[in-house]
Amino acid sequence: MSLTMPPRRRADFLTGRSALHRAVRAAGLTAGAVLRDGPRPLLPDGISASISHSGGVAVAVAGPSDLFHTLGVDLELTALPLEAAHLVLRGPETELLNGDGDTDTATRRLHVLHSAKEAAFKALSPVIGPGLRGLRDIRLEAYADGYLARANRQPGPLVHVSARELPQGVLCWAVPRN
């Protein structure tokens, strides 16, 4: 399937699959060839995982599905402009941007919030299904070292999203909240 992709997309795809296999091994699990279901990896029973890639760099998280019924990860190396906040955030979430009028702080926070929502979306969408259409369907609340995330209009699982700012981007991962 990757043979039909444009070269850059194919390189990202293969780098992501390599990261996935390393994450699966690091979790003490094994997986043969990993097929795909649309944009998502189709994993063997017993494995939960998520992949992200940006700018030629890929990351993955994996674990046994009996411990992690869902996982999400996101790597963002390119920040959104502050004017795009309305595409990601809604209502009370805009308060999470508050940088006391400092545009640089607000832009940096939007970068983190965007990545946190991407990780939460990857973790929640397989569990919730087609009712979860986009990032604005995810609600974030500040919590400890990151956020708690859930679907806006549906009861369902809650995930804890951890966020780490990197020198050139943001890395977020989402795990089920016990």
C-alpha cells in the first residue's frame, strides 16, 4: 500500500511503522506485519498503539490492550497561527490560552493544546466512533501535568493527556484515566 504514496508521505509512513514496531517491542509485545484500517494501524488482538509523525520524525506508543484499551500520541513540530485557535478550541478552552496579552505565550499554548487534542482524538475516536468528527469535538480541562480530555457531547471514556514542550515542538500522549 505504501508503494502508491508520494515519496515524502511514503517515507513518513515507513518511519511511523518503524517507530510502532520499536514501541511494541519496548512494551514486551510482538506484532508481525501491521496492516492499516484507513489512516490507523490495524493491530493484532492484545495490542493498543498510536503513531504520529511530523517533519520526518516519528513517535509511537504501545501497550497491552488489557491495561490500555486505547492510546494516543501526537508530535507537532509546526505551530498553528494564533488566528487558527477557533479551529481547535471552543468555549472555556480559550481560557487555557490566556497569556496575559502575550502573543508568544498564547501561540505556544495553542501549539500544546492542538497537540493535546490530536493525542486525545487518536485515543478517543476508536472507542467513541464516528460521532467524534474533529478536534472541536474534544473537550480539554487543565489537570496536573497536562489535561483531562473527553468527547463534548457524549458520555464515554476520559483520557489523561500528558504534554511536553520540546526545543522545536510539542509531544503529547493520551492514556485512559482510571
